[in-house]
Amino acid sequence: MSNLEPPTKMPGANTPTCSAQHTYSNLGEVRTHLMPSKKTLIRTQSLPTHKASSPSLTRAGPPRKPLVGSRSVDESQAGDDRARPAQPPAEPSFSLLDTELGLSLHDLHHPEAVHAALEARQLEGLRSVHARLHTRLLGGRPGPCRPEHGFRLLDSSPCVESGDALYYRVVRVHEEAWHLLAAKVPKPGAEETHTWGLELQVSLRPHFNLQGLCGLLPEGSLPEAPWSGCVVLVAEVPELTVAQWLVEAGARPPEEFTKTVALLLLQLSAALERLEARGMALAELRPENMLLVAPRGCMATGPPRLLLADFGRVRPRPPGTPGIHAGQLSRLFRELLGPGAPLATPVAAGLERLAAQLTHVRPSAARTRGALQALLWGPGPELRSHGTPLGSWLQVRRTMLVLHLAERAVGGEVPGLEDWLCCEYLMEATAASVDLALSLLWD
């Protein structure tokens, strides 16, 4: 999804272990943060209580100069009324460029050049919007833990209980900066996380849908803690699991429910795509081990951010298995939609069809993500059946998204997670990739 930092080097045999002394192993990546001038509680993943200012969607640049055609008059001709042969106007210089589109006057007479320039400027604008939204949604990651950091336990009871872990809210204090983190404590009797999975988790580059690590909290750092031993500190404080969300979301309108399910599956596919790119696979997809977090700077009513946190079950992917997660995703699709007859919405029907296709075709997580994007934001099957050029559809769809975001920005509405995911789709999509996604959905 995004390239934030180069990957951290995989820890080897010298990976630090927990001890009774207050030493810290830096599992995260070092990021420099500006410290506030007074003591504040920095919750990089929490929602603000007021609307954030809308990011600028226009690009600053020099003012455009009007193109004015003119001819100079020689002083010797002033007041001379003698008839002279008509002279054609001087040709304007072809080196004059439009500062916004990079077009010369010659290019303006060629529709192909104008079309290419508009498409390039359109993609440039989408990339700019996507980058700004990503920065706001992801927020500043709290850097790795250091020996000089202090810690305070906020609650004696966990804020979230997942299938394998309990999460406790912890504040990390350094001078005048506070960061809200979560201590990930293994549940009694749960399968012990293999060191290999922890090493993999820290070696991955920061990803919007992968749980980020900050370090190890040594034993004895919090005498009042209801656990023993050292525990992992994670950057995002979860609010609930996907399994808990399913229970609470059952009363929502069918359209809202199925669209949120599709957005969650889209984010899960993005996380699995990153694992597959590293030659890894998750042995089991369990809703109770998928965490949900409120996206930073978004309305509470919007879709949540999904985090894949179950790295204890990640294993090397066998060679020659591009669709290693397809069968599990198919079962998860049906589990999230619920038993019984499918909900009567277009998105639900598309998810049911895609679940069947995953079993037969066994596509990669990347192709599954593309199919979910097309299901959410088009084009529909009727457009493909009529042979409409997909490149033309993409250009119109991109234009409509930019206009939609601009209208909302004028009204003071802040774009959210769904806008960012749609922007990412239209920014990356090509006519060939959209055709491949539609073939998985409707063929």
C-alpha cells in the first residue's frame, strides 16, 4: 500500500531476550518525532473530538500568465499612412508551455497530447491526495522503546481480549512526551508465539493493516501489572476484534453491514498480499485474532481499520502455491456474511460469488484485493458485457472522485478511510488490471 521506511533488518541469533533488568530491545523502527512544548498525551490511533482541517487538494505553483498575441510596430512606421503589403502575424513560439499541464501551443492542436497530459495530471493529483490521507490515517508511529522511557499502566483490566492475547493500555513517558501503547499479554493456556513469527513481524516494513511493534516491556517495569514476565508493546491500541464487531453489527442496515464487511475483507487481503510477497502464509484466519482500530482523524461512524496481529501462526509458504490463502478467505467470506440466505444487496451477492470463485480459481491475495476493489467501486458487470473501454471508464471515475473530494472539502467534510481506499484503487488500476478483476468476479 504505501512505502514509508526501508525494512528493518531481520534479527538473527543475537535477538535480545527478556531479563529482570530494565533493558529494552528495540523491535520497532527509529522514527524522529517533534515533541510538544507542553505535556500532552499522544494517541496516534485515537479519534479527535473535533473535525480535523481538510487537507489541501490543490497544488501550489506560479500563477498562470494569459497568452496574449501581439505585433510590435516599428517607430519608422508610426504615422505612415502608405499602403503596404499585408504581413501575416508572427508565429508564436512553440517553447511557451502551460505551467499546469506542460503543453506547448503545438500540443493544444493535437487531442492525443492533451488527453495524455490530462491523464498524467489526474494521476498526479490522486497520488498527492492518497499520500496526504495516508499520512493522516496512519499517524506518527511512536518510535522504539529506550532505556530512559518510563511506563504507566492505565487500567488493571484488558481493553480487548483476542483469541490468543489480552491487551492492556500503557502510557510511555519520556520527558514531556507521552505515547499511548498496548501491552500484548499471551492468554493463559494459549499457544506460545514462536520467536520466528516475532522476528518476521519486526522485519516487515510498516503497513497500514499489519500490527506494529515498539519493543519489549521487561519484567518488573510495572509492579502493579496483572501479568508476569516480559511482554510485547504494540503501537496501536485495539478497540475490539472482528468477532466482537460481528455481534454488535448484526442490527445494522444490510447495505451498511455488507459494505463494511467488504471493506474489512479488502484490508485483510492487503495484509495477506504483503505476507505472500515475502513468501509467508498464515496457517489460520480467525476473526477473534483480527483487531479493529478507529482510523486516526476519522468520524466514529466510518469503517474501522483492520490489523492482522496473529503472527504466531505465520509459516513459510510452500513453493508453487500462489493462492495459499484462497480457501481460508472463502470460508471467512461466508462466516462474516452469516449463515442462512445471503443478504439481498449487490455487494452481498458479489461477495457470495467471489467466495465460490476463490475455491475454484484459488487466486493470490493481490488478485482477490483487486476483485474486492472492483466490487466496491466498479465497474459493474453490465459495463463489461457491453464492451465499454475500461480505460475510458477509469478516466471518468478518477475525475468523479476528485470532484467528489473537492466538493466535500469545500463543505468542511474530512475524507475518511473509504475515500483513501478508493483513491488507492483508482491510482493503481489499469485497464488490464480491472479486466482481470472483473473476470474473477463475473466469469
